[in-house]
Amino acid sequence: MSTVAAKKKEYRKWLILANVSLGTFMATLDGSITNVALPSISHALAVPLNLVQWVITAYLLTIAALLPIVGKLSDSLGRGRLYQAGFLTFVGGSIFCGLSGSIWMLIVGRIVQAAGAALLMGNSQAIVASTFSKAERGRSLGITGTVVSLGSLTGPAVGGMLVSSFGWESIFWVNVPIGLLAFLAGIWILPKEKLEQVSEPFDYTGSLLYMVGIVAFLYVLSNVQVWGWGSIWTIAGLVGAIGLLIGFYKRETSISFPMLDFSLYRIRTFRVGSLAALLSFISLFCITVMMPFYMQNVLGYSPHIVGYVMMANPLVMALVAPLSGWLSDRIGPFFLTTGGLLLNAVSFAMLTTLGVKELPWQIALHLALFGLGTGMFQSPNNASVLGAVPPIQLGRAGGLNALVRNLGMVLGTTFSVSLFSFQFQRLAGSGERFTIQGEAYSATFIAALHSVFGAAAVICLLGAFVSARRGKPVR
């Protein structure tokens, strides 16, 4: 290969990474950007909060239902083709959301958006892993790991700024020009795949069992703080959902061409890294959900101040993650991943000291520590997980990796809200949130918040223990 051709190939792979990063950022950003906009949407469309929350929940549920299916299809239909289709689907959903005049129209738009996001998220890591050599995979996946975390964690900050300046519709319209430009760039940038003819049948029965089971399971968890753990609806829903998922597992392990290849979890590195990532995202979303409420309801910060403070986490992560990815290519993932989760556990323990008179810069320092810990963990873990699977299964592995991330987001949101609500009502001595006010309200809020952060610290410690099970690098 000539020097010019080599330079052109080197330049092109970084353009592929840039295009994939843009799609990943857009998809993950919309998973959390609507948090800040919910009050405005509720007021504009005249709907209560328990209904408007489905603007978020429908999005996450749809992604969780579709990601494994996307991973399966990408290995046969082509990762680039499905990724490009994801851009167009996401843009169409965004337009639908921006034009919504009712809550139901908005929820339908969010489901369409989520279908596009699943196509983007389910193929992005596999495209990157197949584009870069094993020696560069840690650094490249470190950059995509940064983008994933930036999208998820900057959502509240970016959403607050857009809603304050342009109204709630702007959080959807901003996706349209970005998505269209990325689609047009992808036509030229993304590699043209030569597909082999495959005779593997698609597992429609397994797909149906999975989608109904996972949606039912997450739906019940999203409503448990309303129904209560002892409710017949909660018990029956969980039993039914778990039964469907068990049936799905038994079917997938007994057929020749499963939709979700559980054999990947026989690979120790893949299994350990996936579980550690799940625990990491569960803990991190305790911050994403609870910190804006703490800063606005207790400290009295304006939405703009909250947005700027929340940016401390992703900004530090953006600096650390590429470096940790580069370092993991040289020393392996063990020390970085385990150390990152331990640092996050310490950071959560420090959050249990928060009071009613914290300054913005003090909160930002706390969140910056999470950026350091998560940046240390995310990139090496992604490289470790995807580097452990055969190249032919990268599509399925990438879809499963994105699924784990999404499940962590849903479970973290549900866990933090449920635990906080339970503790708040127990400490207040009433089921009604507004029966106490002033200093008593702030004290009760902080005590309940400390319980959430203490539990998140334990989750991080468990994640560090799991991460350490992948073993130290062999010298």
C-alpha cells in the first residue's frame, strides 16, 4: 500500500469514528434531555406528571426492547445500512415530537425516535471495533465511551438551556439538522459492506417473548413507587414478566439460530464487563435523576445554574476517557476499571455529607470526581468487552453492550426514585409530599437523598468486586 493510500485510509477511519460518535451522542442525549423539559411539557399539554413521565419511559422501554433484535439483524443486513436507517428514523421521530399537540402524539413520536436510537446505538460500537485494529481499539472505543456518557449526562444541562431559551419543542427540533447532516455524511464516510448470503432464520417467537417480557418487567418497575411492592399488580406483573423472560432464555439456548446469543456470556471477560457496566450505570443514574431536584428544591438554584453544575461530570469524563482508553491498550483494563468504580464509591460516600448550604462550585467538585471515576472505567471496559468476542459477532456484542447501558439507565432511575420516595414518606410520617415545608422539608429531603447515595456507593463497591473478577493482565 502506498503512503498516500495509507494516509487516506488512516484519515477515513477517524471520519467514521466522528460520524458514529455523532449518532451515538444524539441517541443517548435524548434519553435524558427531556428530564428538565417535563414540567414545561406538562403545563403546555395540560397533563399530570404521572402521565408526562412516559415521554421518558416510552423512549427507554422501546430501546431496551429493540436493541438485541438490532444486534442480530446487523450481522446479516449490514451494520452501516441499519445505522444510516437509524438517522432517518430518529429525525422522523424528532419532527413528529416537535409538531406534537397532545401527549399521546408526543409519546408516539418518542417511540419512533427510540426505534431510530436503537438502530444507532446497536451498531455504533461494532462499526468502530471493526474499523480499528486491536491495538487502537481501546482508544477509539474510549472516545465512543466518552460520547455515550456525555450524551447521557449532559442531557439535563442542555435541555435546561434549550427549554429556557426556545421552549420545550426545541429539544426535539435540534436533532433534525444534525441527524440529516450525519446521514448525508454517512453515505460518503461509512464503509460499503459486502454481505454474504446467510440462511439463518429470524427467531420471531423469541423476539416476541423478549419484547413483551422486557417491556412488562421495566413497566412494572417504573410504576412500583405508585403501586407499591406488595400490590397485586406489582406481584402479578413481575411474575408474568419473569416467566416470559425465562421462556425466552430456554428457547434461545435450545435452538440453532437464536436471536440473542447467550453463548457470548460464556466468555468470562464479556460476562464480567457487562455486569460491571450494568452496576455502573445503575449507580450513575442516581446522580442524573436526583441531583437536579436537590439543587432546585433544597438549594434553590436556577435551572441555568443547575445545568452548568451538572456539566462538571461529563466535562471531566471527556478529558479522562480517551486517555484511559489509550492507557488500557498498554496496561490492560483491570486497574483502570476496578479503580474507577472504587473512586465512584468513595464519591458517593462523600455525597452523603451534602447539606442545605452548599455552593455551586462545591457541588461541581463532587460531580467532577464522578467524571474521573467513570472516565477511568468506561473506555477500558468497553474495549475489554468487545475485544473478547469473535469479529463475526461484534454486531450482537455491540447491541448487548448498548442494551446493558440502557437497562442500567432505566433501573437506576427507578431505583433512585423508589428508594427516595420510600425514605421521604417514612421520615415525613405521611404519604403526602407537601405536608411538611421549609426547614423540615429540606432536612427530610436530604436524609432521604443520603440513603440513595449510600445505596449507590454499595452498588459501586459491588461493581468493583465484579470488575476485579476479570483478572489481572498477564505480563
